[in-house]
Amino acid sequence: MSPAAPARLSRGDWWLIAGWIAAAAFALAGTVQDTDPYWQIRAGEENLDGVPLARPDTWSWAPVDGLFYPNSPAWNVVLALAWRALGPWGLYLLTAATIAASLAIVAWLARRIGARTVPLVVVILAVTAAALPVFSPRAALPAHLLFLIGVAAAVRWSDRASRVPATLNVLVALAFSFVLSATGNWVHLSWPLLAVASLVAWSVLWGLDRRLTTRTTVALVGGGGVGLLTGVLVGPYGTDVLERSSAVVDACRGIVTEWITPFEPAFGLRWWPLAISVVAVTVVAVAWCVRALRVRHTDPRLPLIAALTTSTVPYAVAGLGAIRFVMVAYLTIAPVLAVGVSMVAVRIHGRVTPPPPDARYLRRRLPEWTSGRFWRVVLWLVLALVAPVAVVAGSNHAVPLTHETDQLLPRGCRAFGSTIDMAPILLERPDVTVWIDGRADYWGRERNLLAAGYLSRLDQQTLVPPGTTCVVLSDIATDPGLAALTAALDASPDWRRVPGTTGATLWLPAG
């Protein structure tokens, strides 16, 4: 056994971890909160049918200048294949598998550095809640899964790297990193950042591993760096990938939720405590790594903990300015957090002294209540209660919530609504064209701001864009801007609400 490997878990512990991961995956995949995958399926289907990757827009009745560049071409095709095979069930199963794989890699990395069963399950659930929007069929999740797979593979190879020639280390690192990076670039345009994070994590991991010589470390880092770089260059847009990424940031900054600061007053307490807490967790992890370097460099957990912590630092800092990085930071630091919680739990249990014979009830029960055995039983009981809920939550199997309303749209109508409402329409009703959808980088900042103005009833001369022949809106009760637009549409003599719609409300011209 590697000196970094923790003691083996019992089969029951692995089943407990697997049960909670499965419950989370099945429940989260049932309803697709981020609806962009619906239009991404249509993009993937068009690619499968021979439509070029970059092409003029045909989905809108008011397109803007420029070509449409898919940001996740390979993942769009995977989504399309799943949809063609099983429809919504295909999307559901693909989403559940991706979520489960991501959480399983987190669990494996956490176990590698000694996380205990109960703290590991608790941290997995907490991180899932903190990074909830990212656990969907959006391409950001499989891209980050590739990053985690890269770290796990680097850990596994470090166990044998000292026993093979330097040339073989270079070739293995080069080949693996090239395939990983090339795949990542086709999966999502965020991969160049993840490629840098991968190289940083590998460098720290191998550099701090006392089993590896300097020559071996240089061979691994050099081969891995070259492979990651060349993998970026063979992506769908080659050296233009940074330009495409910049276009996304410019179009979304301050408009799309994930690119807004977590301290935006409109979010209330939803995001800023998470942003602050992930920074605090990262600072504590950095402090532990610094102390370990100074006083016990032989700690076998240090290389992997330091690698994950170093990779998290830029995301935690960037999370103070954009919500999406808060979620990525939590997913990256999760194994380290699980180890930290395990260390705290062990210390608490170790400080509980045996109770005297005449101790009160609570004092007598304290040793048991701070033990892992007690909380394992609790987690099994809670899982038994949660499992049916997860099955019910998954019963929607990724059918769009607006499905019934979308079927009522007149053939060939020109639709307007929020981006989350337009995405399912593009997939389910290809005869309907839209004024705007979730392709923020294609539409550009000007159109995105104009859409935000319409949807929030700010400084608009008309209720909806001129030329609109149908309006579809959901989330009316939770969005003040949409509530105002709804009231204005209901009061307008030019529009009539269609009764009996579910999931979303439909308005058609009064005539």
C-alpha cells in the first residue's frame, strides 16, 4: 500500500457513500435547472446532420451580425446522441452519470488523503448544495470532471513513477495530458483555465512527493505541460480559443447570474456567505500546507492536499467577483474539506473522556454521539428516508417544465421570453423562432442588456420586442421584473393570456 493511502473502508462504508452519491445524482438530474442543454442538444443534432460548427444563426427571427460558435461542441453532440437514443430519459441518465462520476472522483480523492466516511458524506452533500447550479447537464461539469480525473490519474501514476525510466514518464505524461487536454477543449471552452489548473496541481503534487527524484519530477511536469499545451491547440477553435472565451465574459459580465458578483444586493444571503466561506476554507488549507512544509514534510497527505489547495486559490479569489467561480472552488477543494472535517471530528471524539458512573444522561451518551459508528447508523436511516424522495424527484427525467405550454405555441410564431424559457422551445418546437436565448456570447452585450430591460420593465417603449407574436414566461412568482411584465401584459389590450397552461404562462396577440 502507498504510504499516502488511508486504511481500507469496510464494504458497508463504501455502500453508504455510494448510496448518497446515487441519491444526489438521481434527484438532481430529474429537473434540469440550467436549461441551456436543451438548445445545446439542438446544436449537437445539427452537427450530427452535417451543419458546420460555426454558422449563421437560423434559430431567431431577429438575428444579430456574426456567426454562432458553439462553446461546447463535443458535449453538444454527446447530449444530442443521448436525446436521440432515449429522449428525455437519455438526457436524465447522462446527467445522473456525470454527476455521480464527479462526486465519486471527489470521494476517491478525499479517501486518498484520509477522509473518514461520515465527514466525507456530509461534505459531499454540503458541496453539492453549495455548487448546486453546476450539477446539471451543462458542459462545465464534465469539463471539471476531466480536471479531477487528471488529478486522480497523476496521483495513481506517482505511485509507480519512481520505478520506471524518465523517458517512459515523459511519454506517459505527454500522451495522457494531450488526450485529456484535447478532449477538454472540445467539451468546453473553459478548459484552457482548467489546463493551467491541471499543470499547477500536477507540478505541486509531483514536486512535493518525496518518493520522486528531481529528474522524475521534471520529466513528468515537462511531458504533462507540453501535452496540455498542444491539446489546447487542437481544440475546435485552435489559437482563437482565448478570443472566444473573452467574448463570453464580455457578453455575460454583470448580466448573466453566474457572472455577477455574489455580493449583489438582489441575491440577499444566497451567495456571499458561500463566497466568504470558500475563501476561509482555502486560507485554512493553505496555512496547513505551509505548516506541514515547515515541520513535517514527510506527511504523505501533503502532496495531494497542496495540489488541490493551490488549484483552488485562484478560483476562490475570482469567486469574490463572479458566482461561477464560487461553485468551481467548492468542487475543487471538497476533498480537502472532507479531510479537515475528519480531523476535527477525530479531535472532538478524542477529547471526550469516559463519563463517571453518576453522570447525567447527556454526559453518558456523549462518547457515543461523537463516534463515527453512531452517525453511520443515522446516515443509513436518513438515506432510507431520502431514497424514495430522490426517486420521485427523478421521475420528471429531464422533461422541460414548460413542455405542455410549449406544445400550445402557434406554428411558426415568433417567441419572446427569458432565456430559460426559450431553450426548451428551440428543441421541442424547431418551427418556432426566438428573439433571444441562452447563447449570450452570440447575442453580444447590447442585445443581452436590451433583453434584460424588457424582462425587468426598465426604460422600454414597448412591452416586448416589435414583431413578437407569442410570449412565454415562467418563474413569474419569484422574479419581481417578470411579475411587472406579467401585469403589464395582462393589462394590455393587445395581448391575451392563454388559460390552462402549466410550467409557464403563454400570451398571444389579442386578435
